[in-house]
Amino acid sequence: MTPYLYSPLPEGSIRLLRITPHPDKNSPVQCELFDFALSDSESTYPYEALSYVWGSAEKPFSIVVNGLDFLVGTNLHAALVHLRHGSLERIIWIDAICINQGDTLEKGQQVQSMAEIYAKASCVIVWLGSASTTSNQALDNIREAALRNSTEGRDQKGIFQLLQRPWFQRIWVLQEVAAARYVLIKCGSSEIDGYAFCSGLNIIELSYRTYPSLQPLVRSVTYLIRGAIFRPRHVTTKSSRFSLDIRPLSELVEMYHTRKATERHDKVYALLGMSSDNPSEAGLYVDYTIPWSQVFHRLVRYVLSQSVSVKTWSDRELAVIDGKGLVLGEVSSVQRDPAWEDSQEVTIAWKNAYVEAGRMSSWAVQASAKNIQAGDIVCLLQGASRPTIIRLCHPYWAVIMITVPPADAIARDGKGIEWSEILQSVARFSHSFVLVWDWEMRPNESLGDQERKYEELMVKEMQKGSMTDKLYIIAILANIGFVLQDLERHAEAEEYVRRSLRSFEKALKDVENSNPASNPRNGPKTGAYIAAITEALLGVEGGWLPLRWASEDGYDLTIKLMLENVNPNMKNEAGRTPLSWASSHGYEALVNLLLGIEIVDPDARDEKGWTPLLWAASKGHETVVKLLLDTKKVDPNAKEKSDDTRRTRRTPLLLAAEGGHEAVVRMLLDTNAVDLSATAETGEASLLWAVKNGHAGVVQLLLQTGKIVPDAAEESEIEDESGRTPLMWAANNQHHDVVKLLLDTGKVNLETRDKCRRTALSLAAENGNDEIVKLLLSTGKANPDAADKDGRTPLRLAAEGGFEKVVELLLDTNKVNASLKDNRGRTPLSSAAKNGHEAIVSMLAERNELSFQDLQRQILAPPKHEDFLNIRDEDYFDHRCQQLFSKVQQWILRFSKFSDMRAARLTSEIGDEQIVDRLDNSILDGSDVDTYLCDRVRRRDLFTSVTMSMLWEFVFTRYLFGLDRETRQKLKSLEKQLVGPPSAIRRWRATTLTLLSNRDSVQNQRDHDARAVSETIFQTLCAILPPPSNLESQLVSSLSQVTKEAVEVSVEMRSQKAEYMMLPPLQPEYDVNGDLVSSVSFNAALMNERGDNSDLTNEEYEAQDSKVRIMLFPLVVKKGGDYGDGDDEIVVYPAQVLVVPKRSEKKIVEVGS
């Protein structure tokens, strides 16, 4: 049969297809094409329009059109067979037949009119394809759900199979159903009303967990189908251009560019008829003769700005956009609307003065193809009327949302300000952005895969390797760092800027070493890039940070270039000049450069009153000190001038002596201009600073001057330390070489006592340094039996501390009274016995020839005073707890810093319910854990809380950490059998645990258990954020030190007579062995009932399903006398919070502080 040939279409007309009826479904499909003037009326017409998927390009079926042969695809043929009526003709519009696909000009014109064609059709028929074994039942389930408003018995598997059909993935179907006034959905012979279809799906509430990419496809198209019945039956246009006027093109493209299209052009053209703006003004109209790269190029500049430069490709759905811009803020949270509408609430933390830094705003934003996440950046490009949301994807910024519709008004200065006013107030776009708008990104594509793809793209684009290419890449890296600096993401910013500085220094060296005749720096492009990079570096905090980093890394050419363009006397927020901090960091080259600039003041003071010489001397930078002294313009005796800083009024000599910087001390002494008698505010002279810190070389230099008194006593603000001489400090701090130097002067008095009546020998004995004790005794001038104000002799102090060698040295003098009692009646023997020092007890007993009975009577004799144990007050333990918390924070900072550039695993990726539970229990306000994990800074707080809670659980809940199970059970059983008052039982427990804690076996077990705790904590955090493998052992080692600190605190708490205990506000449950099983049941009795004007008790709050959250460190203190008598008090560090349900109007009650 002769093939059908199209005739030209009159202007403003379309073709319609009349399907001839036939009772036999197997007979050939016969149709008739006829012209129809579409623009004659604004009303709908009695024709239908088909929405379907073309499928394969092959056309194996033939139909008859106007008596001639016409080839069609498989899916279209199936649709025609099912649409043909047995006795009535059907008029329908079908693009594959009604448009001459071989005529590019006609195709462009007709495609431009498709929105109007579908809008004026009386019905749009959605053809999902031929029936399958499950499709009929799936449609019936959806229909029943809509009818009965019930989800019972609905097979979701069959429904998902239906929704996975290609029709839901194509882009053209959006315009087709968006224009429809009525939608009918057909699958084989089954059909359902469009509104009923959408209602049924909404009621069923499908779980898209297995099909995450399907949800946005289905939701967006059902939203459009649902609105069909509400659209008017007449069509009005405001101009000659017909449009459905749904959204601006930028929003439509952002929502739907991931949908499939036969030709790339259609990803834009299919949305033109839905746009509320007029893209044709920018040359965006249906024209298939224009290359795709040009279409995409026009689109980017239309939705953003004509000020940006754009690079596109004919074979890729990707654009690289280069333009100036500024940072507005950062996304802090995203809440998606579970209802019909494709919207989400994005909360933005503003970081820019044009809005109001520090404030938060929530914007309602349409759903986008790429999920907006917390941490994404909101920026404004020059010339753009709307902000853009981007995400760092090295080495570019990935566009997440090309334009965001701003809220009508944004808070600033306590009032609302229009977005248009903000646009007008922007005077400077300070940063350069290189963005990638990538339509090829897969939904499950990892950040690492994206970064590798973009790095390959950059390498491909920069294949020439010219100097301008290298400088362009340097500028990209530097500007990423500057943007991150604005966002206060300082660690990331430093990494990028340092990387760019390294490359910039290398580029400058290449320029310096090139042939002078063809020096690239003299070229306009290269010179412009170098100038632009330098200007950008100087724009960050006045150039302070980049100059500092360049100095630290020794980038001399970069430093020189920056100094040529900067004020060398500029000051930062601390009042420090470049010379000041260059001196403090020992940047010799930079100091030399700065001192060569005539206007630089080498003796300028910062806000702390420090000069460059003070900084250099304190840090021991010998060369810098020499450079400064050589200027003859610095005061070698300059003192700190700040009144609110402890240890002020120090000179360069005092600072160098304190730090043990021998070369600097020698250099200052060689000037013959330093004041050797100068002291700090607290009274210490240079000799005392050196002695305290054990700097023997500095001590020797100072003594060699012959101008310093080696036996001058200190007047300290601390009573226990007042009156000490350098020799006392050297003995106390166990600096043997310094003691020897001082003794060698022959000018020190060994009998000098401090305000507590202690001698150098007493201090050495108390600290157990047998070498210093031996050295002092060898002079023959030290009294070995000199008692302090409490009556304690050196022997008594050494015996109590368990220092066997010192005890033996003192006894060997035959000048000590081993039976001498202190003011509280304690002898060296009783002190040693109390602390379990068996060897010293034997030594003293042997020397004193005591009988066993005498020894027993002496040990069992009741003390005259009630401090049988070393009692600590609550302030001591508060301080220890705070110290432990601080050390945990420091370790977490170190752990996080090693992995700051890595993405943490989210709760869905961890795969360990116990770890997920730990994370959930660490959030006080019930916030989403993943929000914290996505934020490189906030996740540190989460890690700190988890670590502290694990230390509490594994260390502080134990009867005595380090005891094996058998011993623990015996002690508990024995304690239950004890008789007597509670105070006596407490004393028994404290005494027993104190002695046990000093046994080698218990200490060994304690060390073993502590290692296990450290490993458990480390593995827990690694499951969330794995650090680099080469740093694991280093991190575990430092964590072990933190755990050791926790263990020491817990053991000290347990062994106190006052019985300090670590208890949770959630009552723990123990098994028969005394081990912690769980901590889940509410125990309001352990909480103080405190709050702001609260009339409810904790029990009443509990009845309202209130929850208690513990943050870090709860501490229960049983206060009272030495025997533990008195009222209990709960002290929680730092906070314990009672969370009241949202339905309650009561405030949140905080307990403890």
C-alpha cells in the first residue's frame, strides 16, 4: 500500500485523527487525518488528546490513514486498538501521527502549541501501556482506596509495578496533564478517573523506601493530574503566546530536568508551555535546528544572569558557570511537606550583613530534583534576581537549586525588609564562583564519585597546561576557601587557601624562572590573573590569614607580592601587626622583609601590650630576636602592659627564661642592657622562672652573671608556696641538675623555710625524689628531722607517700626520730600502714624493734581526728569532672579534625542499632541526629556527648573499676552481712576499696579494662566517621590517656569516705553479677523538683509522658560529716533536662547546673 504523505498545515491549525469504529478488535486500524483551526475559540473542543510514551524507534505495525499506509510503534498501536470504539468514531490528537515528524519547521511550530492543544481538549487520555498480570488488580486497589477511604488489603507490590512504567518518567507528560481539563488513565482495557487515581494513591500512603527515586516522579505528576478537574473549561491568554502559567521556567527546570526525553532539547521545550515568564525574549523557543549546547547556554543565562559566563557541551547535560557573587547564608534544616504539594520548608541561617547575620528565616520552596541538605550554601550571583543554593563538590560548587523564590520579607534590624530592597542594597559581589549545573547526576551518586567526575572534567578542560590555566585553577581553589571562611567553616577554608597558596607560589616561581624576553607575567592574561589572585587574598581579613599561612609554609614570593600591595602596619582585631605575629611564629624571612620597610614600627604594641620582641623571646625564635635587636629601635626591657592578664609585666628576659630559650637569654644578656632584677606582677624574677621549669642551661647563664641572688625568697599569692627560694622550687619540682647548680654556688641556705615551715629536703621527700634527697643530705647542712607547721617530718612525708628509697636514706642518717608524731598524732609507721605500704612498715618496724603486738596495737589505734582517709570536698570533684570533660572535648576536636573533610555516615548507613540508640540518647531536644552528623562542627558536640555517656556507663557505674567479678561479688555479699551504723559501713567500704585499689593485681586489671573501654569508644566513633587508617593508633593512644583520667577520677570517688557516686537520672538495672543491664526506666526520685514557676511534680510530668535526657555528667553527692551523714544533693554537670511533651503548655524544666 502507498505510504501516507503529509500536506502543509495552514497557519494556526492542527491535524486531528478520526478513528473509524469497528466491532472486531483484530481488524486493521483505519483513521482519517483532517485539519482543524485551533485558534478559533477559547473554549475546549470535543476532541481528546493522547498522553503516552513512544517507546522504541522501530515501527513494526501499520495502520490505514486516509486510505494510505502509516507505520506506528508497538505502544501506539496497542493504544489505538484499545481506543477504537465498536460503533462510534473517536476524534483524538496524537503527536506521532498529527505532526509531520519529518518536517523540522512544522515540528517546532506544533510543539510550541502543544500546551494549547492539550488545554483545549475535552479529555486527556493517559495510556500507561498494555495490561499485565498485576495492572488490573493494582488499578482496582487504587480505585477501592479512593472510594472507601481505606488502605486495608492493598497490594503495594502490584501498584509499584504500575508506577514503574515508562510514562511516569517522561518529561512531556508533565505539560500534557498540566494542561488537561479532565484526565482518564488507561492501562489495557482498565481505566480510572485521574482524580480518583491520585486520591487512592494518597490514601494508600505508599512506602517508597525500596524505590526512593520513584517518589518525586510520581508525586510531581499526580499533583498535576489532581488539579485537572479544577481548571476552567475555557482558555484565556494574556498575550499572543499561550502558556499554562504554572511557575517560572527556572523552577520548572529545577523540578523536572531529571525526567527522560528522546531529545535533550525537550527537557527545556517540554516546559516552555508551563512557564509563567516569557523565555522567548531570551531566544528560548522550540527550534530543533539549534544545537543543544546553545539551548542550554541560553537557558542558564536566562534563569541566572547575562553577567555570568557559561560553558556547555553538545553531548552533555552539564554546564560550568563562572560569575561573581556573595554568600548569603547556610541551610540549617529542611522539612518536606508530606501532603500533596511538592514543597519543602528550608530554614536558612544568614551569614551576611545585607540580611542580618545570625538570624534564621524559613522559606517555602518547591521540591527540587536534587535534595537540599543542611549545610548547603545560599548565594547570590551578580545580576541574578533570585538566590541560588549550592554545595561544595571539589573542585567546583554543585548547583542544587538554580534559583530559589525568596520570601516576601526578610527580618533585618528588627523589621521586615523586601527582597527587592536587599538586591538594591548589595554594593559589592566579593567572591568568584565556579558552579556546575549537572543534570546527569544520579540520585544515589556519592559525593566522592561526583568529585572524581568533576576533577576529570577540569583536567580535560585544562589540557593545554598553560600558565593561565594553572592560575585559573588556583583562583578557583582560593575562592572556595574564601567562601568557606565567610561561612565560619574555618578548618575547610584553611585547607583550600593553603592548597591554593602552595600552587600560587609554584606558579610565581615558574614565572620568575621563565625567559625574561617572554616572561608570562608580562602577558596581559597572566598578569591579570596574578593581580586578581593577590587582590582576592588581601580581601580576606585584610590579608591577615593568607599572609600568615604563606609565612608558615615559607612562600616567600607570595609574601613579597602581598606586601607590595598591603599596609605593613595594618592591625587585626587583637591589635597585632604583621611584624608582631611574624615574630611570634618565627617567620624569619617575613620579619626581615618587614624590617626593611621604613615605615614599619619594630616596637609597636598590640592590645595585650606585647611588642614583637616579647613575642619572639617568649617563643625562643633566636634569629628573629637578633633581627629585632639589631635595629637598635626596640626596648629589651619592655614589659607587658595589660592589667587583666595573669603573669603580666614580664620582660623579654623573663619570658625567655620561663621558656628555657638559652640562646635568646644569652643574646639578651650580651646587650648589657637588660634589667636582671626585673620581676613579673606575681614577684618572680628571671632565675625563679628558669628554676621552676627546670631549665638548667638558663639557670647557669643567669648565675654566671654574678648579679643575681640565688637564695631570694618568693612572695607568692598562694599561701602554701609563699616564701620559697629557688632551691625549694627546684627540689619540689624534682629538677636535680638545677639543685646541683644552686648548691655549687655556695650561697644557698638549706635551712630556709617557706611560710608552711617546709625546707627543701621536706619538699624533695614529699615528692619521693631520692636523688635530690641524697644530694641535699650529702651537704651535711640539711636537717633530716625538720618538721613543718603540721608537725610532719621528711620521714613522715616519705612514709605516707610510699617512697622506700627516701625512707631508707633518711633512716641511714641516724638523725631521725621514727616515732615522732605530727600534730594529729600520726607517726611515719601509722601513715605507711594506712596506705598499705608493707615494705616501709617492715622497714620502720625493724629499725624501731617493735614487737608484732606493738605494731598491731599501733595500726589499730583509733585516730585522734576523723580524717582517717584522704577526704576531698565537692569542689575538688567538680573541678576533676570539668577537667575530664575538657580533655574529652580536646580529644574529640583532634579526632574530628583528622576527618573534617569526610562525610559522616548517617543513621541509616551505620547498621548498628546500639550505636544509633547512643546517638539518639545524646540529643537533648529530640532533634534529628542526621542534622548534626551532616554538620562538620555540630557533630563534634554529638561525639563529645556519646563519649562522655560511654565513660559514665563503663567506668563510673562500677562498684570499683578494675575489680574482677569474683572479688566484686564477695565484697557485695560481705557488705550485706556487716552490722553497725551506716557510717561504720561506709568507712569499711571506703577503707577496703582504698587498699584494694593500690594492689598490683587490681591495677593491672584496671589497665586492661581501661584499654577495652578506649577501644569500644573508638570503634563506636569509627562506625560513624572513620579516621585515616594511618592515624588510628595515634588517636587510640591519646584516647587511652583520657580514659585513664576518667578511671582515676572514678576510683578516687569510690574510695572516699564521703562516698561520691556517679548515678544516672534514669534508674539503672543490674544483673545478678552486679553489671549494668540497662538504663531505661524513669526515676524522678533522683531529680530535684526545680523549675521556673512549675506547679507540677516530677511524677506528674512522668504521667504526661515526659522524658528525661542526660547531657554528659550527672554527679550524686552524699554530703555531710566525715562519716557521710547528712542530706543527699544531686549535682549534674553540665545539665540534666526534663523534656515536657509538646501538648503541655508548661515550660521545660532544667534540673541542676
